Amino acid sequence: MKTNPRHGKPGFTLIELMAVITIIVILAALVVVGLESANQKQSRLKATVQLTLLTKGLEQYKLDMASYPVSANTANGLGQSGTCLYQALFRDGYDFTSSGTPPATWNKATTIYVPDLDPTSSKQGWVTPVTASGAVPPAATPVIDPWGKEYRYRSVKNAAGNANSNTINPEFDLWTSGRDQNTDPGTPTATSNKDDIRNFTPPTPSRP
């Protein structure tokens, strides 16, 4: 009896396989780029919300205390978020309201201006959380932006009442250095300022 040979379907050629793999790699890269772009947009939106909360707290603080929290005269605004933001806008008010009988000489804030700075709840994720049973907020902690770096702050005047020469805004400077974690607030043309989110504009260079 005669049997007819069966012809199977032709397989993929090497070129076809390479083309498919190339397409998959390109699609995967596009997905990664898209996710990264979405994450960065989300981080910038979160930073904008946080800066708005801090600004509102600073304005309320000034209404009660007649001035904004006093910072050192720093060029980059670092090292101030623990005292000028966390302590002034949260910790001082926490100490006052939880002390029972505050000292008669109390001259610090008596109100919690930004409740989201509470490390025991850390709703914004911008302070180191304290989760132990019965934990109380620490005396100081930096306030961190969505990229893991400290928010920057400079007041117009220092503790002696003299002008801080580095401060640009007539009220206070408040900003984040953004994704690149670099900033040069005194140089308007610096590329490191591109992704900053701030409440001031670097000064225009003077003409010769």
C-alpha cells in the first residue's frame, strides 16, 4: 500500500526569529520608558503637593509668630528642614499640646501647622516613620522629597534679624532639587536647576 508523505508546516527561519525578538525587546523598552515617565510625573506631582502643604503651614506660622521660621544663611538650603520645617511646623506644636502644662516662658509655636509631618503616621512618607508601640515623634528629623533628598529652605532673615544674603524670594525660599538631586539656585543658567520645583526664580545675571 502506497502512503503519501506528510509535509509539516515550515518553521521560523533564523531571520524571522531575530525579527520577533527585536520587536519584543523594543516593546519592552517602550514599556519601561513609559513606566519611568509615569513615575517621574507622579513624583513631581507629589512634590508639588508637599511644597503646597509646607507653604501653607509656613504662612499660618507667620500669622501666629509674626515671622517665618529662621534658617541659617546657606547657599544650597540644606540642613534646615529638620528645624525650620519639621520642628517649627509640627514638633513645637506637638510639644505644647501634649505637655499638659506648658512652661509660662513658652515662646515657640503652640499649633501643629502640618499634621502630615507626624512621623507616627507619616502619611506623606516624607519623614522617617516611628512605628513602635507608644512611640513619640523625635525631636528632629529631616523632611524628604519624593527622590529621597532633603527639602531646601532659606528664610529672609537670620536669628539676629539680619538679612540672609543667599535668600532670593522676599518671603522665604522653599524648593526641591528634583530627580537629578542637584541645584544651583544662585545661577539662573545652571542645567542642574531644570528639574527643580521652587517658589522663586534664580536671579537674572547682571549685564556688564
